[in-house]
Amino acid sequence: MTESWREFASVLRQLRVERGWSQEQLAERAELNRSYLGQVERGRAIPSLITLNKLATALEIRLSSIISRCEHH
């Protein structure tokens, strides 16, 4: 896994934790499987653009904002 995806995984987890949500809650909001979300958060799965958009929508943040946080992480 590349460093970029590890940074994304870390930022995604941080955003979820900031909201006080469990992986199950975020997965439900994003209409994803909880175990898949866990793999994404650990940097073991690379999500598609559609999945990235689902996660951003669920977190109520623009995808570009998530990417920007990765660049400054």
C-alpha cells in the first residue's frame, strides 16, 4: 500500500472519530460493509471513486477537503 493511501486511511479514521461514530455507524451512513470500511481505514483496501464519494457524503464533507487534509497530514 502506498504512503498516500495510508495517509488517506488515517484521515478517514480521524474524521470518523471526530464525529464520535463507530465504523459500523459510518459504514451504515455510507451504505458500505463494516468489514470493508475497516480494511479501508487500515490501508488494506483501496476504495473506488464512487466509494470515496459515499464516504465523503456520509461524513458531510467534500471529497476534495478529505484529500486536502491528506496532503497536510
